[in-house]
Amino acid sequence: MTEKKKRLYLYIEIILLLWFAIFTFLNGDVQSLWADELSSIGYIKNGLSLREMFETYLYLDTNLPLYSVILYFWYRIVPYGEQFLLIPSILFCMGGIIFLAAAVKKLLGERASLIAFCLGCSSNAVIWQGAWEVRCYSLVFFLSAFSIWAYIEKTLHENKKTLFIYGAAVTLFLWTHWFACVLLAFYGLADLCFIIGKKCSWKVLLCYPLGLLAYCPWLIVSFASKSSELQDFWAEVPQWKNMLWTILFFLSGRSILWYVCLAAGGALCIKTVISFFYKHMERNAIINLGFICTLSIGWVIGLVFLYSAYLNPEGSLYVERYFMVIAPQILMITAWGIEYLIVFSEKIAQYLKAGWLKKSFPVIVRSGIALALCFYFLICYKEAYISIRKPRQEFRYLSEYLIGEGKLWNDDTALVGSNRYCALDGFIDYYFVKRGVEAPANIIDGKINEKEESRFYKNYDQWTEEELLNFNRIYCLKIHMGYDDALKEFLEGNYQLVLADYDLGLEIWEK
């Protein structure tokens, strides 16, 4: 490839990345934070130490704390505004796209790298679950892409530097999401097979112990604390078709890309298996790495499916956004398939008799693929622009209503909301205190929650009936929240419901 074409590809990638950054940032504050994002704020709100944040994750939440450590410091320096909170998420997604493209470049070259770049920038899942979420999934995407890039570097060029980089990637990736452990277990098994087959040295196994030594004690204590919750998780039990739909989810529902991904993955598997049975057939390290990427997708989806459908259906963990750990691999194999379509068209052209067709056929195929990628890119951002403007859990609008009404700060008025997973903490700290408005005078947790969820506001059960009856007006938050039946009986027996606006997400009770 000429230097001129390489520069052209680089300019296109820079433009795509800048567009991704500008679009996601400018539209980042169109929609309110939702309950899970408010939980992210509640875990790191002002007044909490890092130790208290770690305790919350260890004993309460089902995620891992690396993203919140970053958010803890970021939250304290940025001004009010959802788009400012999203800057780390946007940057992580951009970094993930860069490492995804770099990994593909190592295997297939500049053109395939550009294709991967286009796929990453035009993935609705990367935008919605990554860039537009104050949650860990952007970091998961980034470190998963970084890990597969480091794994490829380490496999192709084994030395102290590449082993150290991969070891660092493993250590960091483990602290983003539980599914990262499932994926990295596969990488470890693949390395073990390479060692047995004398394709690499035993030193590659040294990349794993550092992360595991810190991770395993946390894993044991955390799962022991949440064992009852894992027996009754909210996710639905998956069906067989869900395994294929998960891949489609990360390809923005584009069925053509889905077929390309499945065909490319199948071809890589078949070619690798055949090479094991036919000794005269050359074994290609690039094909082997593509085979590993393909199998890693099936490994993660398959294990989670078996657990969720058969081993513990009541505690199903099959949630599509959790599979962000394999989003880079899905996009990588899809880019591989598109690149091979171009290569295949060039090989077919060699057998065509007509001279004009021999020259034009590859150009037609490349042009068609370029137009399709441009079309998918435009459709992706059109869909994202429309979707972000659809109301969903309008906590911001609710806070503006309460601030505008102004009665919430009276001594005889109370605010009731559920602080499950510290969502109420996040709502008060972000949409009131961070905005520069004093927190409401009397805040009550409408459910009996754990001690980590009761650091700032007492449960209703910790108030005496006489204390509760001192309030003449009680506001109850109903967006993704609620209150216990015992509190409802108390309200119905002593107060009158004067407002029940469930679009707004609010009930108002008066004596």
C-alpha cells in the first residue's frame, strides 16, 4: 500500500473519530440520567470516601469498581451537566475503537483496519451502552479492545515488553465486569494450548497471576455477600436464538453485517480445524488468532447461556449489554469477513476473461462495500439522534418540577424514594446539590435497605409514627422506584393522595 493511501486512511479515521466525539458530546445532555446511572453517582457522591465506595461495591453491587474509581475523581472536578459526566465514557469508547482498529491492522492490514474503524464508530451499542452511559460499559469496551490488541502483540512478538503490556491489560480488565473474567479465562486456556503445542513459552502464563491474586479474594467475598441475589436476578431466561441475537445487537441490528460475521467466524473455524487434520497444510498464525477471537465470542455467550438457561435460570445473567466484553471481537470478525469479500473479489477477477471486467469487478465490489458502510454510518447516527430524544426515566425533569414548586424545603414536608443501590443518593446529590440547590430538608428511604444504602437517609422504619405524622405533605418518587407496602398503608390511613402523575414519576400525599 502506498504512503498516499495510508495517509488517506488516517485522515478518514481521524474524521470519523472526531465526528463520534462531537456527536456524542453535543447530544449527551439531551436525555436525563436513568436509575442505574444515578446509582453510579450514588456510589461516589460527595461525602463518601474511597473506602466507603469500595465497601459498597464489595457488599452491595454486582459490578466491579474500576470505573467508579475514575468517576470518583472526575465527578469532583466537572461542572453540572450530563455531557460533562459522559466525557470519560466517550474517551473510553474512542480509545476502544482505536485499539480495535490497531488489532485488526496487525492481522489484516490498513484497509481492514479502516473497515473496523467504520464499524466501531457506527455501532449503536458502542454509542448507547458505552458513550451515553455513566456506567462501566465504555471502560469494558476499551479494555477488552486493549486486551485483544495486547494478546495479538504478545502472540506475534513475544518479549518482555509485550508480556508486560498484556499482563497490565489483564489486571485492569478483570476489575471492570464479571464477564471479563470469563473472557480472560478463555485467553488463558488458549495460551495453555499454545504452550502444550510449543507455539510459545511458559512465560506467557506470568501475565495472569498478578491480576488473579488481587481479584480472587474480592471475588470470593463479593459472591458470598450476594449469593441470595444471584439466586433471584431480574434478567429473563434466554432461549437458543438469543445467542445469535446477541451478535446482531452489537452490529446495530444490521442483518447483512450479521451474516458476514457468522460466515467469517465459521470460515475461520473450518480452516483452522482442517489445518489440524491435514499436516501438509500450512498453519497460519494470523488465522489461528482469528480462530481464537471467534471462539472467544462463542465461549462467553455459550457459558453465560448455559448458566442462565440451565444451571441457574432464576438467577439468569443473560443481559445483552453485559456482553460488551466481546463487542471488539464481534466487530473484528465482521471486519475480517468484509476484508475477505474484497480479497475474494480480487481473486475471482483473475479468472475473468474480459479485460474490462477483470479490472472493474474488484472496484465495483470495493465501491459497493464503501457505500454500504457509509449508509450504515448515516443510519446509525440518524437512529441515535432520534432515540436520544425519546423520554426515558426523566429524573432531571422531575427535579426541575420539584425545584420550581419550592415546597419541598418546608419543615413540614418530606421526600420519599427508594435508595436501593444508592439511586436516591445519586438523584439528590446530582440533580440538587451538584446543580447548586440545597438538598431537601427531610428525606426518607421508602424501603428497608442495607447499611451501605442508609448512610445518609434513614429508612422509614427508623422513623417513629409520631415523627412521620409531623409532616403535612409527603412527596413520593415513582420513577423506577417505589416504597414498601407498610409505608403505603401508613400513607393511606393518615394522608390523602392529591397528585398521582406517573408520567412525571411523582405522588403527593397531604393530610
